[in-house]
Amino acid sequence: MKVQLSLVFALLLSMGIKAQTLNLPKNYSFEIQTTQTDKGSYPSEITDTYAFKSLGRNKDGDFMLECKLVNATYGSSQMGGTLLNTDKIRETDFRTTAILKHLALLDKPFQLTISPEGKVLAVSGAEEIVKQRFAVWKIAEETSKGTLEYLAAAIKAEMQALFFDGKTADVAQAQTANKLEGETKISTVNSTARTTTYQTSNQIGDVQADRKFVIDKKTGLVKESRAQSKTQFKQSPQPGISSNARIDVSTVQKLQAVSQRKPLDTAWINMAVRFSYWSDALKESDKYDSTRVFALFKKPDSRFVNDNYYIQNRLSALQRVDGDKADLMYDSLLSTTPNKSLKGNYIHLVNKLSFTYHDEQDVASLYDLTTYAAETEAFESWLQSSFCQAISAAKSPGELDGKIDKAYVLSGMMLASKDAEYLKKVRPLAIWSRAKQASSAEAAIAAAKTFHEMSDQDIQAGNGSRYALLVYQMLQAAGRPVEAGALLDGTIARLERFTADSLSARKYLDKNLLAGAYYLKFLRDEAKGDGSAFRSLSKAAQYSPASSKEKAHMSFYDRALLDTKEGYRDLFIEKLLAVGNEAEASDVFVTHITAMPEQILEMKKLYEEKFKKDDFSAFFQKRIVSGWPAAPTFALAAVNGGQHSLADFKGKWLVMDFWGTWCGPCRAEMPDVNRFSDEVKDGKHKNVQFLSVACNDQEDKVKAYLEENNFGIPVAMSDGIIQRNYSIRGYPSKIIVSPEGKMIQVDFGKDWKKVITAFSQL
């Protein structure tokens, strides 16, 4: 949660009523722990424990307290769990700036001045501590500015929330300063010999806050309290918080005795923060500096040579430096890094898998590496895109002088695993590998039997439909049509079930594979002269991707292994026209061009050959463009001043490029994008306009990048909403908007310039 919102909540929870005065003798020590749980739009749980020591009173009679943050945890369900637990500091996850303030204040004493009535009059030293730590860590200017802007007020409000202020005179002042309006309702709930319990209720702006305090009569401290604060923002209160965001915070606070804790590992924290994304310690002008990174490679810090975070981030730093020298250093360091030290880092694990597979490293070590990689989200990608191709290309013992190919040995070790979760991921591939290695009809029949017996869940866990189809092809080649047909029909039936599940995360992958399965059935039946072949091709066309959204990336490897196609509508159109079914062919044209706009010229040529009396341009406008979704309106700030809106481009074709300076592929294609933009300005593309949208970026970085490379593209800064409205799933992405305001996406890697040129000339 941003500092500004924390400030609002702390102010609300700190508003009190007349209470007993504080009684804190000099050297009196205590701790206060607060746990704040947000169950709203941004679920999180934050626990802070502050230790206090009374330093006596000043000349005005106010209490002086030494304060230290001695423990902090920060958890976010959106980010996968606990990001910070200062008792387990080496497990810190640095994906959010929210933890930086906690780390900076940790175990650093600052002072509070509190009136006898419990009002926090001043906080001394806390802001200076954070500034000093940020300077040591070389926190990037933009990040530092965003944290420090509201820090002093936020810390003071946070401290006030820990104490019960017996006066309410300053409520109006606090409300005015924050442009809030509201009224505090107060009631006494209960009173005993030792405690008094109060209930307060506040309604300030969009925020409703209720709190119950139990006050210790001896010290005047809050012994325990519970609070509930609910907010429904009708408009975004600040950048990063969306309109209609809901915040539902419960806070539990308790007074406790001072605990003994382990000494803080300050050296590790300093190292770790300087490695994080938020630090410029290894950067120069927002780029990783080769001199600093190479020095880190040549002289590692001896204190952390066995620390996984340090090991992994040295590797990451080398990856971020351009050039062959950095690549060689990275490969050298990665090859000597123990597998266990890469635990949890899927990038380095998969990179090591990829290049050590082709080295002379023994297979047992490779297998060990896969067991660590299998715990990460990238293992499936390596298994289903890289290793499957190694199995496909694996040679027989006869071709290797009697030796068994490394791919077969490794897959055999995978299949022998006793780890049930690991086995689920690898089993279908390993079953296919075993059948392929044996290269016999009997082995293929045995593999088919295994696939028949596997549950739907196990098939999906290991992409088993792909490998069942590969075994089907083996059975066909071995002259076993009965077993082959049974396996193909069984696999199609499974895939039909899978694609019917609209909630399945694999629905598009399975749908594409189902199209390929029907295509294989079409090829088989057509070769036999079976009249049902046409129906199978119709099904293949039906299940072909209908839009960019339905093109699953992993399907590329299905096609590479099975020798199938991305879509079958073009082939189906040809077959329809061959039998004179022009009406249905026309409908399929519409779906196919929308799904694969990169084939526009080929489809135009086919249409004009078969429908000689019809005008393709009219067909394109009336049947195809009209069916595209409407482009959402936008009004975005331009980098060089002014504004860009969708209305500015009405009546012309518009190419929208969604990108970011942080995106490697975006930067790689930017010279080509800039040339196209210049051609548009020069009038070389009639009826075409161009606009780029910088996403998840900062305006000063975008300006610096454009100036550094002398790029003249028009750039609008994203408002954080436009990429969601335009369903952007990756960067860079190209959206083409028609003169009438209809839009279509061109997949990354496809020739979007060819597409816009063809569209604008129709």
C-alpha cells in the first residue's frame, strides 16, 4: 500500500478522546506490535513491532522516548506470499518498494516526543535514517522520491496510532491538512480496576473507521486494540490505485514485554538491497555498468560466497550487461555454480539446463539439475519446448556406436523418479521417449496402453495429449492402424472434454492441439479415400485459433513435433471451393483473416481467384472489419507535451505500439519501428498514422531513451488502464485500429508492416 494511504488510515485510527495521562518512568521499556490485514482489492498483511524506552521528560513535561523497529513482516497474496520477515532476513523478496522503509528503519533508534495526554508532538531522526540508508543503498531517484515525499507525515501518523491521544482538538486540524471531513463518535465500553475500554467511530470522506481501545490505567498505554477501516474509492486517489478500488483493513495492536532478538545481519541487507531492481549501485544512466559488474565477477565478496541470493544476483547482473564478454563470464560462472545454489531461480536453472545439456557434463548431474528446476514455473517450458526436441532428435544406439543417447538416458532417469509431483510433469514425455528409443511396434502399443490408462489430470499435468499423438504416429508408421486409431480417437475425446472446460488455464493450448488431432485424422482418412475426411478437416478448421488471444505459445512446439499447422481454415476454404460450397467458404474467410491477419494478401489472392465477380475490398470492409471489436477510447499525456486521444486518428488507419524502455525485445525492434514512424510522417504510407504507448514506465526514462537514440516516434504515456482495455498480454504488442475505430492485434513476430500496408490499400 502506498505511503499516502497509510497516512490516512493512521490518522483515522489515532483520533481519540479524553483518556488517562501517560505514566512512563525513565528507562521504562516496552514493545508494541501491530498487524494490519487488508482484505480489499490489494490483499496484504503487515506486522510491525516497535521497541520503546523512556528517556524521561523534557522541560515542558513531555515524554521523550527512544523507538526502534525491531521486527517487520510484509505479505501479499498477489505477489505469492511473504516478501519480508526480518527474523528470516535472507528470505526477503525485493519485488516491491513497500519493504524498503521497513529495512531502512530496522534496529535504528529515533526519538518521539509525546505529551502526557498521548499526543505525538514530534518524531526526530526517523526520516534522516531512511534518507541515509537510501543513499548508502543508492536507491534510484524516482523510487527514493516516491517513498520520501510523505515519509515524515506517515511515520508521525503511524506513531500516533500506537498511542491513545486524550485530546480531540487536533482532529479538525488533521482533517483540514488532508482535506478530509468527518466526525468522531466516542463511547466508553467498559472500566475495571486495571483497564478502561473505549470505542471510537470515524467517517471521513470515503473512509469508515471503527476502533476499540483497552487502556492500561497504570501506564496510560494502549494494552490492546482492534480497528476496522473500510474504503470504496469512486475515483483513483493516487497513481497506482485504480478507480473503484476497495480497501478493507483490520488492525490488531498489543502491548508486550521487550524480547531478546538475534543481532541484525546489516551486511547482508546492504548487499541485498544494492543488488535489487530499486538500486542504481551497479548502474550508470539506468543501464548496468560493465566495469562495476565485471569487478563483482572478478572479486566476489567472501562474506556471501555461499549465499544463494548473492550467487544468483551476481549471475543476473552479468546477464544485464550487453556484449560477448559478459555472456562468456555468465556462462563460466553459471557452469561452476552448484545446482542447489540456483534453487528457486528458474531463469538460471533453465539456462544451465539448456547449455550444460550439450556439454560433457554427466547425465546424473543433469538429472539433479532438473529436480531443482522442476520446483520453478519455467521447468514446463524447458521440458515441453527444449528437451522434447532433444528426444525427437535422439539417435539410436547403432548411430552412436552402441551408446545410448544422453536424451534417452536422462528421460529414463526422470521416469524412475520417486517424487510424485516431479513424475506427473515428466511422465508423458518419458513414456514417448521410451517407446521411441525401443523403436518397435510392441513398445508403441505398450505406450498407447499407458496413455489410455492415465487419468485426465495426469495427462494434462504433463501435456500428455501431445505425446499420445506422437505415439499414434509411431503406430501408423509401424503398420498398426487399429491400435493407432483407438489412440487417436481416445486422445480426441479427451481433448474435447478439456476444451469444454471454460475455466481451464490450458483451454487454448488444448484447443489448438485438438485442431491438430483432427488434422491428423483428416490426413489418415483422405489417404484411405474415406469420405469422412472432409468432416475431420471441418473440425480442424473449427478448433483453429480464432484470434491472437487463442494462439497458445506452446502450440508452436506441438506443431514442430507433430508436423501440424497453426490453422486449417485456409485448407478448408480450398476444399470447400473445390466442391462448390462458396457460401460456407465465405464465412470461413472472415474468421480466418481475423485470426491470421498476416495472411491477408494470400487470402485476397485466393478470394479473387475463386470469387471473380466480387470485390475483395468491399468484402473486407463489410464482412471482416465490421466484426472486429471497437477500440476503447483513451486520452493520454504525450511525452513532449499535449495529449493523444483515439479521436485524433479518426478516419485513418492507426498502428499502436505498446512497449517500454525496460523491455529488451521492444528496444531491439525500436530502430525498425522508428523508421516506420518516419515513413508515416513523410507520407509514404497513405491513410496511416502511428502512435506508441510507453507502459509501466517513467516519463523521464522514456525521454532520455528517445534522445539517446535520436528516435522521433510519437509517444503517449500509459495511464495504467489502456493496456488492460486493449488486452495487452506481452510487450511489444501491435494493435491496428481501422478508420471506423475497430481494432485487431497482430501477433509478435508477424509482419505487422505488411498487414497495415495491405489493410490501408483495401
